[in-house]
Amino acid sequence: MNRNYLRGIGAGLFAAAAAVVLTQAAGAAVIVDPDEPTKAVTSDQYPALVDKLVHRGDYKQALAVIDEALKQNPLSVQLRFQRCVAYEMMGDLPRARELYEDFIDRYPEIPEPYNNLARIYASQGDLDRAQSLVERSIALRPSFALAYDNLGQIHLAKARNAFASALANAPGNRQIEKRMKAVDAILK
């Protein structure tokens, strides 16, 4: 079963760009976007640069920018969240899960990390934990459409699992097979 049916914040937020360049100037690192290599990136431009790098799959470069930017602005909530997303997108789910959990501990009022962490748990088959996280995200922001969509996906996955159990106990039951195929079609 494809467990990558939940969508997280981050995957659709990135625009294309070239690789980052870290240079030294007066003892401090300067972050330069190669699209404009003669200009240093200012601290308010770091998140956009990270988005660009993650979108093109330059996760290590994105993490290098995040690490350097956090040295300059250790309280940046956006950069901390982007670090979680970068690890998730690069496929290091144990590290992403750990970072999302820490982020949620520090900033329990922000709904997006709950939704993204739910995606990880759902991909690992822990639908109950995923549902709990998405519901928390919705409680924090009742207008969070993506979280509602993911909650629906979780319910469909649970329905699929129930139909699979029903078929195991009643092999060949055409009505159950039909329902399971319908759910599978929606989850694709």
C-alpha cells in the first residue's frame, strides 16, 4: 500500500535556483546566491534561498545555509521549521521526526509541524498517531485545509485497512472487494 498520500507543508513552497556559495568575509560567513553571486544574501532572504535549494534537491546546501543563518539569528522559527522540512524531503525521516517533535515542544502553537509529522507517521503505517497529530493541527487552525485533506486521507487509509481485514475473514466477498478498490482508487 502506498503510504505517501499525506501532503506536508514545504513540498509546494519552493522555487528553483542555483546552488549556494558560502564565503568568508571579515571572519564571518557570507551567504551568496549564485543567481546573483556579487551580492550577499541578507538575513531576511535566507528562508527564500533555503526554499530554492530544497526545491532543486540541494538538501545539504540548504542545511548549510540554515546552520549558518541560525548562527546569525538563532531565534528564527522559520529557519528551524525549514530544517525539519529539509530533512524530511531528503528522506532522513528519523532525523526529521526528531526535529519536528522538538519543534512542537518549543512552539506548540504552530499547526504546520503537527501536519508534517503526521505525514511521517502515516508513511510508517502509524495511522492513529498521524490522526492525532492532524487533529491537533486542525484544533490550532480550524481553517487549515491541507490538514483536513490529510485527515480525510487517514480515514480512507483506515477504511482500506478495515476492508483488507474483512476480506481476510471473508475471502472473495465481491462487495468488500469493490469497496476496497474504490478506496484504493482514491488513495492513488
